[in-house]
Amino acid sequence: MSTTIDSLHSRSSAVFLVTTITFIITSAFVVARLVSRFGILKSRSWDDWSIIFAWLFAFGLTFSIDYATTKGLGKLDINIKDEWRPDLKKAEYAITVLYNPCLMATKNSILIFYLRLSKDTQSLLRRASYVTLAIVNLDAIVLTFLNLFQCNPVMAGWRQDVNGSCLSILTLYLASAPVNIITDLAILILPIPVLTGMSLPHRQKVILVFTFSLGIFVTIVDVVRIYYLQQASNDFETAISAHTRLGVGENFAYNASLAFMWSAVEVNVGIVCACIPTLKPLMKRILPAMIMDRASGRRNSHTHSTDKFGSISSQIGAGGRPNTSDLVPPPRTTPFFPPSLVPLSPLSDTHPGGHREDVEEQELNVMDFLSTTPGTGLTTLRRNSTGRTANTTYFGFVNMRVPKTMMKTRGREAFKYCIMVTILFFLWGFSYGLLNRLNREIAILANYSESQTIGLSAAYFGAYAAGALTVGQWVLRHSGFKATFITGLCIYGTGTLMFWPSAVLTSFAGFMLSSVVVGFGLSILETAANPFIALCGPTQYAEFRLMLAQSVQAVASLFSQVLAEKVLFREVRIDGQKHSTLIDVQWAYLAIALFTVILALFFYYMPLPEASDADLQAQSELLEIYPAKKLPWTGTSIIYTTLVFGVTAQLFYVAAQECLSEFFRPLLISYVPPAHTFKSVFTLDDDEDYLLLGHGLFAIGRFVFAPLCLMFKPRILLLVAFLGLTIFSAFIFAINDISQSFLAASSLIVFFFEGPVFPLVFSLTIRGMGKHTKWASAWLVAAATGGSVFVFIIFGVQKIRTIQYSFVIIFVLSLVGLLYPVYLNFGGPCVRHQVDPKTVRMGGGVWSRNGEEETRDIDDDRPDTPLRRLSRRVSILVQKISFSSRKFSADLPIVEHRETRDERGE
């Protein structure tokens, strides 16, 4: 890589100072930890020994970097003396070998700390820590041995006079970077759900924020280190060589110096983060004011004296009347620990009259360090708590109240929840568009065959059946919509990070695997997000809501394709030649992965409404839709017949959509004569612009059909859409001498009619499914796997006939899908009764189109008297009781995150 004018000065001094200073700070924290643990607490555990090993490795890493700076690290090749080079190569070899063990020991210390503190308490934290610990050690051991034996023979790694075959260490570092980032994020996020359920004094909040800020800083440093590793690679215009020896590139010592420096900063700051949670005993000895607030101490003393007997103010409300909150048992002060394991605190009930020095000798835990103060324990909530008081505060961002069942939400409340979930629609739309464009560029850079290129797209849609029918439906049925959102986001984020090593190595198998994981995660998201939008609000507006949300998805897909075309892939090829690897796209996927982490945390703390099987069955019966109703001409259940038709239509529709999207460009190119340019035949500059126009019409189709759902029956709109698909796809393949302009116009119209099909099929099919709604949602999402099968069929037809003739497959797929709206419109009044939007009757009242319950019977013109109003209210109450007593699956629990405020509001 060429050197710029402004970087001709030496970096050696800066690398030496930064590396040395951070190690000195790290050493001070390690000493403080050992004094606190070994000296004050007289306690030793595996996390302490692990941090000692981490410090020893960090010393070796720091010494190697500092020594290398005296031998030319950070200098240009022309400024490095020949006698320095052997020692410099040895130091560079030592740096590459020591980095991974140091990082492994640091992360091991933190994770063992989590395990020690979550023993017999937080099972989820404990299991997640074990999984993360296994990944960290497996990754570090493999990378350490690869770095140690990077050359054959081994001494070729640091001796230039020995011929040997070597691995590219830079390639290895870049390929393994996502695992490092994933484990960093896991270690950072794992304790957050536990910590946010604690009552924290102000100064300990400051310490907590500082610790997590350092953890975020470590992750940022890791990203910065990756950037400088890429800068150190001297061959951006082609794929990185798989057999490039360490340090042989031009000005490698200069270019790689900052990457080595940031590696040292990363491990040193990581050790500091691992030490901070163990320093409380030492701080209480030398700086007690730094840990404890005087005001909180007095308040806690008061709280302790009233916890045992109950405070008068909590038992007697305003005006001397008993407070209703006294009917609810007070929260336990140490719910995570059995009585024998409750951490001791000064002036505790366990040790009345105990002294501070005696208490400090006891083993401290994370709850004691971060939340408890003298005389109090941790305050949290039981999962199934039914009592709610005015002092309850949810960790939500919009609504501090307990959300009701989603079918009962309306107006602004329903709009708010739908807007939040629509963020997920934008996310998977953006990913879908980016993958479409990315697959073509990958094929060009890696010289993939056409069948391999199609296979990348097929892998994405093939994962939809696996994700929706396994993890998606199981989590949705057992844990609800919020848990499904978080699960899908975690898997999807992992898939986006997996793209990084695949791009570095230009591995077809890696791209296939990353596409499968991304599709698997997005299918889980869709399994929950689509029914959430359809169910959250008045039922008669389900199609309208889902159509708008899917419109956002289409816009996001178009936006990502424009971004990829005009920004990310703008300099991938110049004059048809390979110019760069997929560096910009790697960073785009890294940004998406970090965004999914933030989004998962957002949904964790955001109170969202849920819907149990009993709620869904009750709504279906209010709509007078019952599984026992049969089709008169087949004798089969109406709702199950509708489900089969709906899943089949969705399968063939998605297949037709992907076939058109995949082969629209080749179709247009096949009509360009050899002596003409694309622009001379078609109006736009190239085929990519036509594809963007087609996807734009796809989005416009959804926006146009959304308000039409409020004016016409959705089943009629679905019939119109499928008729448009069938007719215009027939024009494409049936007319042999079709003009170029009519061919393009017909194809673009097919894009337009494709837009509204998916949301219409989905919302119509799940209406009235009752307790089987979640299973129906999973099958409808799994039907997207049709996009992975029929693209190979149409590709095979092209090998036998022409590209134009192969579009007969799209016509047949549309024709089969047309059977579903024909069934809905002409299958009889019972079928139309199931799928047509209607107001929900409850007792003598009716749920109106705006979601409000009207008490007047719409079929009765008699005067509304007080006696009749009372009769209707009694009827509604009886109806509610009858539904609540039915035997369906248990209501989903609402996981609450709240803190009990002090009586003084503090």
C-alpha cells in the first residue's frame, strides 16, 4: 500500500507511549484486585488466577511491542537498518502469538466471575456464560495454534532466509474478527438484564456506567484494530493472498504498527474492566465516600428498620385509610439467593451488631457490589407478581403501564406498538435488498458460475422453512412475540457478522452459510412480526396495517439496493476489472449487526402486548368463526381449507416473485441486438436501473392497495392482484415478436401487482384461525421457501429453451396462486364470512370500526333505557367469564421490569 505524504513521520514513539501507559494503568488495577481479593477478603477463585495469567500475557505482548519499536516498528522500510530486521521479525511473531491467549484469559476471568456470581440464582446468565466461555476458548485455542504454526517449517515465521509455506496472518485476523466482536458484545450484554433490575445508589450507578463505558470502549477499540489491520494489508485490489508471509509487504512495520498498538490497548483495557467489579472491599477501606452516599446510607438504615415490621406510611394511605398495596406481599430483599447464601451486609439481621470489618471479610457478589447498600438487599420482582402499585416504574421508553392484550388495543396505543414493530420490517427489507445486490457482486469478484450465484439466493429463502417451523413457531407459542423478536434478532445479527470472514476469504461455502443464518433469523422475525401487526388493533383493519408495514419493507429493500449500487459497490470494478474486495460491505454488515444488538435490547425493555391462544380463540368466536364449520361441497373444515389454500398461494407467489427478480435483467439483455447498446433499445441507461424501477413499482403497489383495503373487500383486491400477475406474465412468454418496450412495460406491471399479494394472503389466511394462529403464521412464512426451488426450475428451462419462454414458469405459478382468491370469492358464504373484515360482537354490544365498544345494538331500534343498558352490561360480563373459563393454552406471562421507589420518591 502506497504511503501518503502526511504519514512520513515515524509512529514508533506514539506506539511505545500508548502501549506502555495503558499497561502501567492495567498493572495498577491488577494489583488493587489482588489486594482486595487475596489481602482483604482472603478469597481466591479461578477468575483471579485467570486475570493473573492475562496480566502475564499482557506483559509479554507489551514488552514485544515496545522492543519492536526499538527495532523499526512504526518506521518506513527505508529507515529500518538491516541489522534490526531479524529482531523485528521475531518481535512481530511474538506479538501475533501472544494476542489471542491474553484476550482469552481476560474474557475467561470475566465469564468465570459471572458463573461464580450466578450460582444457584440466574440460570439464564449462567447458561449463556457457559456457551460464551466455550466459544471464547475454542476460538482462542485454534487461533493461537494457527499463529504459532503459521509457517512450515515453524522458523520460517521469523526468519527470512528460510523458505517455507505460510498462512496469511492478516487474513486470519480479519476472518476471526467477528467471533471476537460477538464475544465482546455477549460479555457486555449478558449482565444487563440482571443489573437493570437492581436499586442502585447514585455513586454506584456512576461506577456501573463507567465500567460499561469501558466495555463499550473495548468493543470500539476492537473495531478500530480491524480497520488498521485492513490498512496494513498491502493488496486491496485483489483478494488477500492465502500464503503471504508475515511482514513481507511494503512498509509493513509502518502500516501494521497502529494495529499492534490497538491490540495492546484492547487487552489492557479489557483487564481493567475485569478488575473493577472486585475493588469494592479495597475502596471501602481507603475511599469509603466514593462507594457510599451519606443520604443513601441514612435512607437505607430507615428502610432496614421498617422492612421487618412494615412502615406505617405503606400500610395506611392518605386520610388514615388502609392502602390496598398492603394486600400484596412486599418484595423479598434478596430474591436471587436462598437464606443461607444471602450476602452479609453491615447491620444486617443475620449479624446484629456486626462490625464493618467483619462483614468485609465475607465473600462479595455482583449484587452486593453493584446494588446493595448497608442494611438493604436487592429489590426485584417475581415474574408472576400480580400486585401493582403507584410506585411501579417500567423500563420502557413510551408506555409505563402494563400493555393489554393486543386485540384490545386501538387508536394511538395500537399505532404506537405497530410503529415499533415496523422497525423490524425495515430491517429485513434492507437486508433482502442488500443481499440481492451483494450476490451478483460476489459472483463477479469470485468468478462464480451462474448456478452458484442462484444458489446464494436460494440458500437465503431455503432457510425460511427451517427457521419458521422450528425455532420461530416454538418460541412464539411458548414465550410470546417479544421473545421471538429478540431470538430472531440475535440469530440474524450473528449471520451478518458471519459475512465478514466469508468476504475476506471469498469463500462460496462461507457465503452460503451466512445467507442461511441470515434467512433463518429473518424467518423467525417474520413469524412474529407479521401476525403482530395484523392482530394489534381492530381486526377489520388488519390488512390495512400489514400492507403499510410491508410497504416500509419494500421501501427499505429499494433503498438498500440504491445504496449498494451507488455507494457500496461503486468502486468494486473499474472497466470490468476487479478493483477491491468487499471492504465497504463488511463495514455495512458490521453496522447492521451492532444495530440489531441495540434493537434487541430495545425490545427487551419495551413493554409489548401479547396474545395467548385463549385470546385468539376468543376473538375467533366473537367473529363467529368456528373450526367445526364445514365446506358443504367437500366436508372439510373451512379454516383448515383456507389455510392450505393460503400456504399454497404464498408458496407459488414467492416463487414467481423471486423468478422475476432474478431473471428480469437477463430477459431485457436478451432483447438487445449485438450491434446496439442497452440505452439505444430501452430508455434507461442499463438493466440495473430497470430492476430498481421494478422494485420501486413493487413498493408503489403496496402503498396504492393499502387505502383500497379500507374501501373494498381484501379478497376482491387479492383477486385483482393475481389476475394482473397472470395476465401480464402471459404476455411476456406468449408473444414471440413482442416489442422491447411492451416487454419491459409488461414486466414492470407484473412487479406492481406482485406488491400487495403477500400481506393480503397473510392477513386473510390467519383471520379466524383462533388458537392455531401462531402455527398458521409459521406455515405462511415457511412458504417463502418457494423462492429457493423454482429459480432452479426456470434456470433449467432456459438451458433448453429461450429466456423469454422460461417465463412460462412465472405464468404457471401465478395461475396456481390465482386459485386462492377464486376460492375466497366463490367458495360460498361461509368462506367469505371467515375472511371478510367485520366488527367484533361481544354480548349485546359491538366493536365499531374505530375500535370503540358501542353499547347500542345495531339491529335494534327500540329506545335505549337504563334497564336495557344494565342488561347489556351483565351480558358482557357473563360473556367474559365464559371465555375465561375455557380450556385453552395458558396465558403467556408478562415479564415485568420495575423498581420499587422509596416512600419519599427517591
